[in-house]
Amino acid sequence: MKQILTDISEIVGPGGLLQGEDVSSRSDFWPPLGGCQAAAIVRPRSTAEVSAVMKICHGAGQPVVTHGGLTGLVGGARANKDEIVLSLERMQKIEPVDSVNRTLTVEAGAPLQRVQEAAAEGGLLFPLDLGARGSCSIGGNISTNAGGNSVIRYGMMREQVLGIEAVLADGTVISSLKGVLKNNTGYDLKQLFIGSEGTLGIVTRAVLRLRPAPSSCNTALVAVADFERLGRLLRSVDSAFGGTLSAFEVMWNDFYTTVTGDGSAHGLPLAQQHPFYVLIESTGGDQAADKTRFENTLAATLEDGLIADAVIAQSRQQRQDLWAIRDDIEGLNRKMFPPIVFDVSLGIPEMAGYVEDVRARLAARWPDSRMVVFGHLGDGNIHLVITLGTLSADAVHALEAIVYGELGRRDGVISAEHGIGLDKRAYLGHSRSAEEIALMKTLKRAMDPKGILNPGKIFDMEPAS
């Protein structure tokens, strides 16, 4: 290990290699509490340096764990004392917007929010958006195929990526940074890296697809009396807005009341007695017409009994205040400490029964437990935040058996956005067939025969026969 680090230090230069307390004071999970166990943290400044580092590690069979913004929730960035962390935090360059092709080329360490701002400065929109926008990195977004608040209109991260540069386990650089929408020249190799959680290669740069910046944005928080009306409301507004619905974020009563509390942090835009709350947002190109259509649509849903109450944002600040309720995950986790977080996906008709069955089994097993529910209902993704008052392994495993067991009975998916990492690998079979997992392992062996990239993430690899 000593020789490996010496060789790496010569590549990355001063400040490029961290050891000792500079490593242990950092975290490799969220929320960041320190305690990274890695032997060292390597911080390259370029794809060439990443490549050179990986050649050394591959030659020595040295395991490497990639770090991005460290906002993941499934242990995908966790490293042990025998592993080296390769952090992309110093690779944050953002090239000028190509306004004609509507693309933006960025390094993988660039934070999502800076990419959004760069697109906006060029008069365009990068539509991926999530609460961790200020911390999460583009490379991490790509590696986990991030979703977020606008999937209902723009799709997952996969739909925002036109080209990728990545470094393989042996240091080979695969560079396909073409900024074209149509490219049917053989295998679409970038898809191997999107969502593979750093197990097949390290994404270092990407060409991102930008969209026209909307000139109108209308946002409302509405209250809904029951789940059946939620489904009808989604169909109604999606149809009425004519393809401009960009967010349909649902908060169960337990989430809304927990986050808003006594109103001191976020106010109380709507009373706290309603079963469901929905953030509805529509963006378009005609401010006056879009505003009229938005208000008329909500008025019609109120008249039809689909919503019980509503507040429409009248300014950018009011819009931000409404979104702050939905995005206050840090505040939520403080109130639910210690939180156990689940990110699942299932058919909308199954959601109400699923949540109630999980809640009933929780209450039977842990009478003092609490659970709050929220999510991107428009794309079938909900989040459960549960506190049992303990994080003991036995309790967490028993809880996972309940959450994933009820999900399996409804043909659901154990991870909608956050990936598998270490924490969900034992349950991968709930969502993927044995044949699918076998094919994943075949790809892993082909691209990383020594198994040094993010070892143990997604699944365990059996020794080659």
C-alpha cells in the first residue's frame, strides 16, 4: 500500500492525496458525521490523472471507491481500511453553454446547482432537480441515474445525458462526448455507466442535454381528502396542462405536520388536518395564458371536489417557501432521528394499501415507531422515513423485511432513485430476476475482471472459476 500511495502522490501532486486525520475527519455517507475508514483519499484534477491512478491500482489489484457529492443513502460510497477513495471534488469545470445544440459539457465533480445556474445563464434549463442540488455532483447523479422533482416531465438523469467520458478499471479512457440526440452507431456504451454506481467505470466528464428555459412557472400547494382523489387529480391536471406539468409532489399528513410543526420554520400555508398535500407545478412559454390556465384548472378541481383547499404562489419567494417544505429533508431527519430511509417504486393504485399495511405492521412490532411518507407520486416513487428509536442491525433487518416484503407482494421496486449500494444488495432479488443479476455480473467481470471498482456494491461477486 505504501508504494501505491507514493506512486499516486507523484501523479496528483500537492493536496491530491489525503491520509490520516484528513481522511477520518471526513464522511463517506449521509448525513455527514465523519469516520471515513479508507486508507487514503485521492483527489485528481483531470481525466488523465484518474486514468494514471487507475492504472496503478489495477496493476496492484488495489480496490477503489469513488466519491462524488456524498448525498447517497444506500452506502454506495462507503469504504473500508483496505480501500482507496477516489474523489472527483477537484474536477468541477463547466464549459460554456452551446446554445445552438443546447448542450453543456461538465466535469463529474461539478455540483448540480452550479450546472443548473450555468444553464440558466445561457438562457436554457437543465431540468434534473433534487433537494441535495447544492451538494450532489453530476458524476454521482449519472452513476445513480438520479431522479428528483421533475421526472414526470423530463425523465431520469439517463434522459439528460448525451455523451460520457469514463475511465475503466485498468485506466482505459472511454470518451464519447458527442452532443447529438441521435446516435445509432452500435452499442450505446454510455448506458453502461449510467446507474451502475461506479462499479463498471468512473465517469469523469459528460455532455448534458439542456432544454428551453420556461418563461412561466405556476406553483400551488393543495390539500386532498383521500388517496383515490389523488389519482384523479393527477390525471386531471396532467391533461388540462397539455404536457406542461413539471412536478406533482405528494406529502402524506404525517410528513406535512412533522416538517411544518408549530409553523415557526415554514409557516402553515394550509391547515394541518388534511390527509394529503400536493405541490403542483406547471412551466410553460406564455406567462399570462399559462397563469390563467393554471388558476382555472385548480378552480375546476376545487369545484369537482378533487381538492379541499389550495394556496397559489404569487411570487418567486412564495414558490420557494412552498418548495422549502417539501425539500426540508434535513429538518425532517432531525425530528425523526435516527432515521431509516426507504426509496421505493410501485404502481399508483397499490400505494395507499402498501403504506397502510407497512404502517400497521410497524405499529404491531414497534408501538412507539413513527413513519412519514412523501414522494414523486407522478412517477410512482415514494419515500418512507421511519424511526424505531434504534439502529441495531436486528431491528433494521426486521424493518427491511417488512418494507420490502410488502413491496414484493405488489410487484414493486426496492430502489427508485438512490441505487443499491451496500445497504440494499441483499434485497436485489426482490426487484431483479436471477437471470438479470447473472447478466449484470457478466458485465462486471468483463469490464472489471479484478473486481477493484466499488467492490461489494450492488451485489457480491463470486471468485472467477
